[in-house]
Amino acid sequence: MLVEGILKPRSLDQKLGWFAATFDNDISKYYSKLSGIPWRSPMNGVHATLIAGQHELRIITDTEMLPFINSTISCYTNGIVWTNTESFWMDVISNDLDLIRKELKLPSRKFHLTLGNLKNAT
């Protein structure tokens, strides 16, 4: 299944070097209803983290990311939702995310679409 999102600029409340593509929050609502588990959408909405700040080889700056910001990001998933009993996600494959990491001289990594969590869920 193809899902498309947008690579957004880092918000001012995010740590330096964290960048993610955001996707329609209805994806979270759909899979939550399908599963019968009323999870909450993630704080940053449904997203795929592209660059994980201090967990990378180096901190990627906002300026380095400018050529990629607002790009459409395509991801493919098999629709299987995974959980650790608190968070919910789907593994994805994305040539778009892979190419951006390559251009920034970062190693390849696996990606997932963060769907939601049970933090403060009622």
C-alpha cells in the first residue's frame, strides 16, 4: 500500500537535527478503529522519522535540509500494525527517504510510520 506525506521543517519545540515526514492523521484513526484499540495519535501526528538528531553520526542542520523541505515522500507498507503494547507503527520502505539520507551522507536505516500510542489514552 502506498502512503504519501510531506517532509516538514523542524518545529521550534523539536530537538536539533530531528526531521520527519508527516502523513494524514486519518491513517491512525482508521487502523485504531480497525484494531478495536482506542490509541491516541502521536504528539507529532502520524510520521516517519527521517533523521533522529543525536542518534545520527552528526547533527543535520536546518540549512542542510532546506532543499528537501516540503518534498512529497512516498512510502510503501504491507499494512501490518506492530505494537509493544504502548506504541503502534507500520514498517515502511521509502526510496525518497533513502535518497535524502544518502545525499546527506548518512547511513541507510529502516523506517516506520508512527501511528499512535496509549499514553494518556482513555
